[in-house]
Amino acid sequence: MAVARRLGPLTRDSLAEIPGPCGSCVRWEFDAVHRARVERDGIGAEAKADWLSSTLLDWGSCGQVVRVDGVVAGYALYAPPAYLPGLAAYATAPVSADAVALSTMRVAAEYAGRGIARMLIQGMAADLVRRGVRAVEAITTTHPADVPGDAGGCLIPADFLLAVGFNTIRAHPRTPRVRLDLRTTLTWREDVVEAAMERLLGRRQQVGALPLQAPTE
């Protein structure tokens, strides 16, 4: 039976369908003080949905969602760094003024190896190129198997983004910042992205870690 895969923009409605903690996590969307207040009051899902609505109205599309047979299989979230103050907490911040920040990329473990990460990356790139954005940057982790709740549990693995064309622009032993110049790299070869995912998945399975955090595929 044919599997229907569909890529579309992240909306408030699709945010509500995202599985796991991501739909209510505001680590990147708010500064530490505001985030602590939201978490204390248990209103993460509402606060994130409000942030998304405000960002969509103010800046435009800030995410991509892939559905497989109508079910959300993965998503990516990106925005100018001013909309993601939580990233400023890391040593390799700030993101460059000419770049959009890729803050989150997750793929549900059951959809591993189905090209979901590739679709998300290509969808993000196509969206940003159309809007005249010069580059995408991300603060990544070299330790994605860190204890849940630590920085490594929410950052995209550096291995993956480097393997698909990003370059390190500020080195760090744990949280390097990487960059992709959209003027020269408009698409990714499918085999390169899939090979990167397979290597990363194999490594996580060998150490018995949780499913991939960022491109959790």
C-alpha cells in the first residue's frame, strides 16, 4: 500500500498534534525568567501556541511539518534569533544577524529511515530562499545522549547538520554553532541526508540512547 507523505507549514493546529514534550516546551521561545514562570504555572502548550501565532503574524512561516498518512511524523521550527531568546543562554550565541535560527527538528522514532528529515530540511530551505534569507544557523550539541533536561536533550546533534552541508562557524566542545549559506546550497542530495541519518541512528542504537532529539529520525 502506498504511503502518503505531505509537507506543510507549521500552524497552531498542527502544533497541537506534535507528539511528546515538544508541543509544550518553551526552552527556545522565552528567556529563562519567562520560561520558569510558564513551567511553574503548567501552561507550556498554551504559551507555545500563543508564541507561534504571534510569530506567524509578525514574521511569517516559522516551521515545517511532515505528515505520513495524515499523522504528524516530524517537524522543524525556525525563526530570526530575536524570536528565540532562549538560544542566547549558550556560549556560542548569538546567531548571526543575517541568519535565521533553526531551533528544533524532531522526527518520531517510528518513522526513522523514511526520508522525513530530508523533507523537513528541504522544505525549510525552500521557504527561506523564497523569502530572501541568506543563511540558517543552529546551536547544536556534540552530546545528544545527555541526561534529559540538559542542553543536549533539546539541541540538534552537530553530526547530522554537519553531514548535510552545514559548517562550524563557532567551535565549542559541547555546543558548537553551525551555519548553512542558502545562496550556494539550495537543495540537499537525498542520499547524503539519508546516509547521515542512518549513521546517527546506528550510533544511538549502539549506546542505547533515547531516540534522536533534533532530527529525531
